[in-house]
Amino acid sequence: MSQPWFSLAAIEDPLGVELYRDMITKVWNGQLRGSRPALTPQEVRLIMAFLDDAPISHQALIGRWTLRKRDEIRGSVRTASGCSVFQDRLFVYMCSSADAWSNYDAWVAELGALMMVRLLHWRESRGSSAMALGIGVREVDNGVEYTYLYTSGPVAVPADIRAHIEWKYGVANLAHGSNRPMTPGRNDPCPCGSRSKFKRCHGAPGRREA
Ligand SMILES: [Zn+2]
């Protein structure tokens, strides 16, 4: 097997092929930005096995969404996230321009927090635990960069981080495939992290943007 992570299903779909090719060349070959070490071969193998276990329709969905967002973020300042579910697997995607995060560690932390909070949403709405794969796409100087995070274990997320992520990305009900805005209590700390009360920060009249 010269290309052990190309599933037969994926190579029958052009979008699956492009997504996998990006993974192989940028992640497996360690072509990542800065001094951050590349994922280990074991981590890459886990991620690719995770994707291979999803049906081609689901892989194509992930590929389509990720590639579309990858194109959208070029040259613009914005973020987007999505998630999809297949059996006991949760796929979380986050796309952004580089300007939205001051450094790489902050970007990875945000993706990790998003993935952990979506896992909690999964448990709360479906009553079972899941494996999750987080895929992050970020605009960099000369193109875009992918980041992947994978977890199969139970998760714990500090309340303030959960509030921040839900405020920014919404509260997902993964049993119904819906996402609703998070509404903090007026006297709660503002989930933006300002340390002011919500009513004096983003809860003040005329101020709702995350
Ligand atoms: Zn605020």
C-alpha cells in the first residue's frame, strides 16, 4: 500500500481526493508553518482512519464545506465553524483568516476548545460519548494552513472557556442538528472574557456581536 490513507471511497469523489491530498502533503510531510512540530505518523494515521470510517457521502460533505470555507477566508477577516455527526463520530470544522488570531497557539487553543465544547454538546443531546476530529483551516501569508486535532476520551472544559465558545459559536443540539445563540444571564460574567458583567458589556443595549 503506497498510499495507505487514501480510502477507496474517498478517491472516487473529487472533493474527497482534494481534501486527502491536502492532508497528505501538508500534514504527513510536515509542511507546516513556523516551528511547530508536525503531527506524528501515529496521529496522522488515527486521523485518516477516522475519516476512512465515515461513508463517502459524509467525507464529501466534510470536504465540500472545508474547501468552500478555505476559499472564502482568503483575504477576508472572518471566522466560521460547523460540525457534523456520523454514528459515534463527530467532525468539527473551524475556518478563519490569520488576522482573527494573534498567534498559532491561540488558534490551536480555540480549535481545541471548540472541539471539546461540541463533544459536551454531543453527550448532552445524545446521551453517549463520541470520538471527535477537529479540522481547522487558517489563512496564512502565502495560502492556507490546516490543523487537525483528534480525541477519543472524555473531556472536561472550564466553565469560562465553555461560555466563551458557546457565545462565539452557538450551542449545538447534535440530536437535532440545530444550533442556537447562547444567552448569558445579565449578571453573569460576559463570555467575551472582558471580566465585566454581561449587562455592562455585550449585554448592553445595542451591543450583541460576539
Ligand atoms: Zn463582553
